[in-house]
Amino acid sequence: MNLRIDPETDARIRRAAASTGMSVSAFVASAAGAAADDVLADRREFVLEPERWEEFVRTLDRRARDLPRLREAAKQRERLLSQ
């Protein structure tokens, strides 16, 4: 992976890596991996109180409402993409 970063950021990363005793590559990989885990966790896992969980499940199980404007927008998008 190649990174294009400004000199100040590069120096800061190198100082931080040195202070942990890690190579720059290991430091960047570790930091990027931790950031990726944080981002992905927000998208795949969340915790609710039991009563809120039940409400959430009921909402998911509900029959979808017909939204004509949304349906038309989707059709219009498909037409635009197929051109």
C-alpha cells in the first residue's frame, strides 16, 4: 500500500511508530486495522436494551409500506443507468 501524505503527517506517524518501538509499516497497519474495525463494527453490530430490541424486530417484521414516489424514483434511476 502506498500512501501520499504531507510531510508533517509523515513525521508525526514516524515519531509515533518510533515511540512504540514498531516499524512505520507495522504501526500504520495496526492503526489502520483498528480504525477499520471501528468503522465496520458500527455497520454490523449494535446493542439494544431488550424492550428496544423487541420494538426493532417488530419493525423489521412489519409489511413494507407502498411508497409510490420512491418506486418511481427507483424506476427513473434504472432508466438513467441503462442509457
